[in-house]
Amino acid sequence: MRILILGGTREARELAHIASGERGFEIVSSLAGRVRTPLLPEGAVRIGGFGGAEGLRDWVVANGIDAVVDATHPFAAAISANAAAAVRDSGVPLVCLRRPSWSRQMGDRWVRVPDLAAAAQAVTTLGERVFLTIGRQGVRAFAGLGGQWFLIRAIDPPEGPLPPNHEMLLARGPFTVEGESRLIAQHRIDVLVSKDSGGDQTDAKLIAARAAGIPVVVIDRPEFPECAVLVETVAQAWDWLRAAAVAASGERRE
Ligand code: NAP
């Protein structure tokens, strides 16, 4: 089976690692090309956009792809919508691997907001020293806030306007609770901003914020398109791919 993994996440790399070692599977991972030095998955990798849903559909057909795994980040809404539309047109099966949302724990002081603009609005009433951990994209939504100081953390420098008072911290996770607590204390952070990315690689900051007793502005995930096969873990995605391979080999024998 030829599998296209739409990636850019740890889960996508894990799945590529598992499937690349298996007989009967040929894996191509796809990355958007946003990060200067991406963590590359095992096996074949292509980098760059496909040119919308149609471009993705054409690529899938031209490359004889038997199944697509959408293992992109929960905030990568455009590529997920493209994947859903592309498979609808081509009839190729799609499995969506989506890590569960974070849920509030005892002691959390979360303010849930629907989007970046609402997060910027919420920050103005919650604190003065803000730890902005939303990645590179979206920082511009905070550019108009002159009354706050920001510690901005991203893998690569954000493009576009930035808030006037800030310090940039270029770093790639995973981070530890100890490290996050140190940053919060060192910079006298009084509010954290995070996307509801989910997963266990980026939750150290939430634990550190809970321990420090500071509020967290949690940005809700965007709407996802319908996905017939929705799984939450790499193991479930892999089970599905193996079952699809067995079904496909049965069909070939008949
Ligand atoms: P997006 O808004 O959903 O996608 C914008 C465009 O980028 C898509 O229309 C597509 O271009 C291209 N693209 C996105 N992911 C791609 C992939 N895996 N392979 C090929 N092309 C892709 O995406 P985004 O939010 O900018 O995220 C880009 C990538 O970074 C994703 O792969 C995602 O998994 C990863 N990532 C995102 C976040 C986040 O917070 N958004 C966090 C961590 C990792 P065409 O229409 O030309 O095909």
C-alpha cells in the first residue's frame, strides 16, 4: 500500500517510523515547509503545498496513493479541509489522526476563547507579562497590545508586526515542567496564552502555569471537516492502515 501521511507533527513522524519498517507499506510524508529546519520523518518526504484540494487530489491520483492519513496539527484547518475534499473527489480512503483536546484539571485557571483575536482581547484584562506560546503564526494578533510585555516563544521568528514590548525566545519542544516553571518565574509571567493543541508534548507549560497559579488563555480548535475515520492515537491509525492493507490484498486475490 502506498500511504500519504500529511504531517508536521510528532504523531505523523511516529506513524512514518512504524509503517516504514513494515513489509507491504510504502510511505510518503508531506510537510508544508513552514519550519526552516524541520524534524524529518523516516522514509520518503515531500515538502511544500499541493496547490489546494484539487492539487492534492491530482497528486494522490498521479502517485498511486492507496490511503491518506491526515496527521496534521489540530490548528492546521486548511490542509485538513483540503484532504477531506481531495479524497471525496478521488475515492481514496482517509484516516484523520487527531490528538484529544486538553481538559481542565483541578487548580487550572483557564479562560477559553474561540480565536486569536479573542485571546488578544482577553490578555488585556488578565495580566501584564504574557508568555505567548502559540507558535510563529498568529503573533500579529497581539501586535496592537502596547500595555503588555510579551515573552514570545516559537521555533522560527514570526513574520509581520509584533507587539512593541517583547523578548523573543526561539526554541523547539518538548519542554519540561521544571524549565517552564523557571521561565514563568524568571520573567515574572502573569498570564500564559496557548492553543488547545492537546497531546502530552506541550502540556508542561499548563502544569507549570497551574503550579504558579497564573491564568491561561486557551484558544479553541478550529472546526474540522467531517472525517469518516477519526482516531486519536498513532496505534489506532496504524491498526486502521493494517486492516485496510489486509482488505486490499483480499480484494486483489478475489
Ligand atoms: P494550514 O493553514 O492548514 O495550511 C495552509 C496551506 O499549507 C495548505 O493549504 C497547504 O497548501 C499547505 N500545507 C499545510 N500542511 C501541509 C502538509 N502537511 N503538506 C503539504 N502542504 C501543507 O496549515 P498551517 O496551520 O500553516 O500548518 C502547516 C504545517 O505545520 C502543517 O503540516 C501542520 O501539521 C504543522 N503544524 C502546524 C501548527 C499550527 O499551530 N498551525 C503547529 C504545529 C505544526 P496547499 O493548499 O498549496 O496544498
